[in-house]
Amino acid sequence: MTVSFKNGKASRRQFLTGAAAAGAGTVAASVAKAAGDPLITEKQVWAQATGDGVDATPYGLPIEFESDVVRRNVEWLTADTISSINFTPIHALDGTITPQGCAFERHHSGAIEMRKEDYRLMINGLVDTPLVFTYEDLERFPRENHVYFCECAANTGMEWAGAQLNGAQFTHGMIHNMEYTGVPLRTLLNEAGIQTEGKWVYVEGADASSNGRSIPLEKALDDVLVAFKANGEALRKEHGYPVRLVVPGWEGNMWVKWLRRIEVTNQAVESREETSKYTDTLADGTSRKWTWVMDAKSVVTSPSPQAPIKHGKGPLVITGLAWSGRGAITRVDVSIDGGKNWQEARLGAPGSKGAMSRFYLDINWDGQEMFLQSRAHDDTGYVQPTKTQLRDVRGLNSIYHNNCIQTWWVRSNGEAENVEIS
């Protein structure tokens, strides 16, 4: 079946007309059969009685038929779930905003419970006036709303040595994209008065690990947010309720949760974990240090191993996510033949710096196997590399900052598998 495109888009009429000519298994054929479908021609049980009242679910939850759309852990990844990660079900979502209840979480000593009334945030160090803010104090400052992605530096890390995990949730699910509400960190730092010797801020959380991290003052004064809402509601416990730090475009371990102290310093305060874990060893034995920024990356979320093709031949929407910590996504290319040929996908909306973009490629699938790949471009001119290109520079020693092109092998039966193409 051939579908003509105008300005990169096919009309619904073109799709249905072409599908009818292609025969069984197409959208048009399915629509034609609907006249004899008892689920549409006969009155069903849900239309014969009243449903739940408005007070049945004071806080709305997903319907039971979507109960499989949940975060998942990899049991062997860490010794204990107290210091572990679970993964966003990106294969089952659309758009770009991640529901809080599905958003991945990473803990170093477990998620803690703290009341707003007990919350305190100290700013000290090289400041004119050390200050302590309550939650109510923060609410009184002018606030901003921004959509940002938060990605763990180890996202896709297990794929360095080859195809390991069979599902986009597990290969790329250490990420979420939410609308954060909060006060710019620069507002609070300016309130305290930064001394000229100040060059860094050292931030720490209120949990047992404290997860102390150093951030250059230039970044702290740029776009870092002291956030107390996500997607319009209070932060969830596992995301740092009542207050967390948001560090746009930088690796997730910098996004300190249960934020309790910000110290202005004249040099970086390096924790043991920062020095040992968040350093990237290259192929030649040297190491990249302070590799905070997350480079441009993308992944096809459907079809994928957890989202196989179920309808057979015919019109197919290939979709996925792209993001970059350096700039806005400007373009995503999709290949169905393992990178031999590329087609420019359609972005769901113009890209925004530090936020995820959704892409779509509408094709007609003929039932032949595909090797699906996506390739992201951002407005700095950066192009997402292949795994081979990345390995040529980084080698196989690191598990962090793997932003290589991912390949799904889609078989003729619609099932998909994580593979690697040399």
C-alpha cells in the first residue's frame, strides 16, 4: 500500500482509502465489520444501570483495566529496595507528561515522611545573612512553572555491553517528565546575599543518606528550582515531599529530594559517592569528571517489547520520546531498517529546553520484520550517536551517560525484542 504525503502528513481519508484497498487487517476493514459487532449493536451491561457517584473515589485512581501500567523494579539490580530504582512504564504512556504515580524513583536510604509543618530549609556558608525558611515562607515568594525531565545517569547503563533488558521501561525508564512549580534558587540565594568568594553551592537532603551534591554557582543562579509541586499537586513522598531541588538538564542524582540545606562554598565539596560513582571512565583509561549534563537521547516506546503490534498489517503509529539536557529537541528521525534509511518523524509539539518531546511516524506496516531505531537532534546541533560511535570514545568501562541509539527487532507476528546491530 502506498500513501501519499503532503507536508509530511497523511490525511485520515488517505489512510482509510488505502487501507481498504490493502484488504483484511486494516483500519477500514475493521470499521466495516463493526455493523455486525454485538458490542456496538446490542445494549451492554454498563448501559443498563447507574455507575458510581462522585464521592466514590475522593482521589481518582486509574481504572482496573489499566492496572498493568505501573512502575517496576529489577530485583537483581541492587541488594535492597531501600537503595534502588524503579522504572517508569514509558511503553504504556503517550504525550510527554509523566503521571506522578508512574514516575520513576531512586532512593539512597528510602523514602521518608515529613510534614510541611516540620519542614525547614537552611541557606548558609558564604552568605551575608544565613537564613532558615519554612514551607510557608517558600510559598510567599514569586513562583514559576516549568516542564523538565529528570533522568538517572545510569539510565540505559546496562546496555553498554550489549542488549540486556527486554523492554523500553527497563532500558530507558529511569526518567520522568513533569511540570514543576517552585521558587528559583537564585531568589533564595539573593535573599541571603552571596559573598564574592562564593563559587559553588553544596545541597543536601533531610533523609538518612543526605545525598550531598555540589553545583556550580553559575548553574544555581540560572534555572535551578526549589520545587514543592509537580503536575499541579504536592510532590509525592517518593519524589521528595514536601520540597525537592530541580536541576534542569542535569543528571538526576543532583536533584536532591527532601531538600534541607544549601551551603554557598568557594569550592566543590565532593562526597565519596560523587567521586567514585559519578565519574565516567573512557576507553583509554582516563576519566571524565563532573559530567552532569544529559546529552540528546531518544527511544521508540511503541512498538517495543512491552508494546507489541496486535492488530496485524495496516496503518501503524510508531511513537517514542526524545530529550536533551543541552537544548530543545528540534527533530527526530526514525528508521525501520536498522539505520540504513531514515524518515523524519512528526513532533507532537515544538521542543522545549530540558523537557521531553513526543514524536510520531505514521506508516503502513506490510507485516515484514523491522529494526526500529530513533535518532534525536537538538538545537545545539548535537545528533544522538550509535552505540558503536559511543563505544569508540567511551569503551565499555562506564555504565553512565549511555545515550546511544536503541534498536528493537519487530518480528512479522508483531512481537519485539531488544537487539544490537553491528
